Amino acid sequence: MTYIAMDADAACGIAGGYLERGDQGRAHLVSMWVAPSHRRLGVGAKLVDAIIHWARDQNARTLALIVTSNNDLAINFYTRLGFTFTGRTSPYRNDPALTDLEMIRSIPR
């Protein structure tokens, strides 16, 4: 599922979600982006909330995401929304000096 935030005729944010193959109780948040001009206005939180509602409707129990280790703003944003680190990491494919970090949160019923 993909949600696009619009401001008049222009897209100002996007978030996608999918269910994990083999574990339909686990959904993933992907392709999260908010235009710099619309950050800190609640657009990102509304997009994540839309994915959470979609995942709940699919009977998912958790929502996971990957964030790059140097993206402190995103890490703080996701933490405020209830995501926590799982301890799972992997090398960031575009820069071996960075790490991809998995975060997860439960989806309330």
C-alpha cells in the first residue's frame, strides 16, 4: 500500500507498506519521505499513522522499518512514534561506513 500526502497539486510526502512474505503478522514501512518544506508539520506522522491503520486492517501485529545509522532526525522521529531498535543491523549498501538499523513497534488493536 502506498500513501501520498498532497498540498494543493503537489506531492509533499509518501509512505509505503507491505506485509512480510511468510509472516503476515509483520508489516514493513518503506519509502518514507516528506518534503523539507513540510517537515515538522505533522505530515510524516499522518503518513505513518495511515500505514499503521492499513497494517491493522491486514491483521498485522507489528510494523518494522529500516533507518540508516547517521539519520538522527529520522531515528528521533520514529522513536517519538513508538518505534524501538530490535538490535538487527546490516551494512548500508551505499556506504560501508554506515549501518542500516531495524526498528519496530506493535500495532494496537
